[in-house]
Amino acid sequence: MSLFENIRIAFEALWNNRLRSFLALLGIVIGVFAVTALVSLGQMATAGITSDLESVASRMIIIQPNYHLGIDMKRLNDLDVQTLSRLPVTVIPEVVSNAEYEKKPGDRRSVTLYGTPGDMPHIDAATKLANGRYFTDAEAQSGLAVAVINPPAVKEIFGTADPIGKRLRLFYPNSGRVEVMVVGVTEPLNFGFGGEPPQVSVPSSLLWRTHPDVRRNEYHVVFLHVRGNLDLQSVQHQAEQLLSARHAKDSLQFFSAESLKSTLGSITIILQALLGAIAGLSLLVGGIGIMNIMLVSVTERTREIGLRKALGATSAQIRWQFISEAVVLTFVGGLLGVLLAAGVLWLIVKTVPFFKVFVLSPSTITLALGVSVLVGLFFGVWPAARAAKLDPIESLRYE
């Protein structure tokens, strides 16, 4: 009996028991859907985060103190900034702290506070203004009480009102406060799952002068925007060499877009494998359901098996007939699971802004369908072997 004849008979047998076949099919559909959807969601999340990272920091190197060493680590300072300026980069040193604002009397809420140079849109392509202006370099050097805020901060602090020209009072964590005038609003950034947090940017010199926890002429992080098409790893190596004379070994941490993407890729591969393995448990349950249905089918078709053997069918042909039924059932279930996953993923891309790209790779489809077929083979062997061992005489007598 040919392969195609086995498949035809398998479809006929499954169609004759449509309800039972459908119920057995559901377990495979759900299992394949879970595996395909979760693995593809991991790939889509990676693509989304990578896209956001490239839009913000595609040609950037980030330098910061190694905070694992404790709170007394040596920070970057003005002399470090001058040293790094020898490289073919644009150096952007920043101070990072926290502050609070009063939503209403007695209700204080946190906001991230950045100390930056002036004219940031001219030196950082990722900084774009939606309204107003950025404080100038002269205002930054003078430490004027001016601020630029992002859209979440506008929504949190000013609601629907235009914030340009309004005063904003900020309270420092330990003591003290500062009142700044809002001069600009930045455009929103793509910031992954959590969204962009409320941020207020002021001149670094203003924080040095007013913030009790910020030391003068020190920075929490320095960004290097590499010019042209220079190799980021080469520039990073030069920066490490220049700063090694002024800082202890391992006291600074260096990151680039490439290193962040590499780390992100490793993490997401592990997460995808874990999610796929967890989802694969549902395939195991579906496979057990297939085996149970096939065992019932063998019992119900005992007389049919006896008749086939009496007409000359071999044990191998009987065995492959039942294995074919199991494989056809799981393959159809796998195909429906992939189609269901594709539809759900497409809906997610259309409704969730973070997922910008629809990803359903051929390798994921092949894996899902291949696993579903293997499940059919694995869980169909025992029922098929049981059918093949039936004695034709006893089978014909079976009621």
C-alpha cells in the first residue's frame, strides 16, 4: 500500500469520526499555537527593542562608573570629558538624579532629573523638540533655572495646559528645592514596553549649584556619539585606553549599541527557549490525547483490522495505517495552530505600538509543524503496534 493510499484512508477514518477527531485535534492546535506564538513574540520583541535602540543609540558609546563597586566610586569629571574630546566623537556628559514635584499640596511624585549641556538637539540627533526651544549653551554654562521636559512629564505635571513659560518647583530627595521655567518639550521617544518615564532636563551647572547629592564638575554618565562610519569597537578601545591612566581597572563600564544588542540577543534566545519549552508541555498533553483516541480507534475497528488481515494486509501495513492517521491528525492540528498564531500575531502588531514588525519566520513554522508530526509519530506507535499484533481470527470474532 502506497504512502498516498495510507494518507487517503487516514483522512477517511478521521472524517468518519469527526467529533472525536476534532476534540483530539484541539490539543495539538493549542500546543502548536502556544509554541509558535510565544517564540514569534520573543522575536518580535527583540526586533522592536533593537529598532528602538538603533533609533536612539545606533552610533553611541556609553561610559559610566562601575556601580557594583559601591557608592564611593570615582565618577567621570571635566578632565575626563576633555580627554575624550580628542577622539572623533561628540562628547555629551550628563548628570542623573531624582526629584519630586507636587501634583497637589501634600502629594509629591517622582521624576527623573537630568543635567545636560545646552543646545542638545544640535549635538544629539535623538533629541528633538516638539514645542519651544532647548536652553542654550550660554544658559547651561551660567546655570540658569530653565528646563526642557518630555511628553510624559507634560501630561503628569501640567495635564492639557501648555507648559512653555510656566514655573516648575522641584524638590530634592534629601533637602532643598529649585524652581525652573519650562522652555521646551521634547518629542516622544520609543522606550520599549514600559513607556518613556517623566523626565526633566536642566543645565548640569544648575544641579551642581543646588543639588545636595551632586558633586561639582562630576558626571554620572558620558555619551560618545561616533562620527562618520568609524568602527565603534575601535573607538571604544581608544576611549578605554585614554581613561585607563586616570581610573582604576574595571572602575568604568563601557557599552555600545552593538554590545547591548548582542546581550539582548542572548537574553531573548534563552527566554524564547524557555517559553517554547513551557508551551511545548501543551503539545505533550495533546499527544497523550492523540494516543488515547488512537487506542480507542483500534478497539472500535478490531473487526476491520481482522478483515484487512484476512484479505492479505500485513502487520506492517496495518501499523503504518494507524501511524498515518496519527501523523495526519497532528499535522492538520499543527497547520491550524500556525494559522491561528499568525492571525493573533498580526492582530497584536496592529494594536500594540511596541510591536512594529510582524515576525513569523520559516524556521519557526518548520519547527512547529515538525514537532507536531513527531508528536504524531511518537504517540501513534503504541496504538499502531497494538493494532498490528491483533490476531485476524480473534479480530473477526470481536463484537
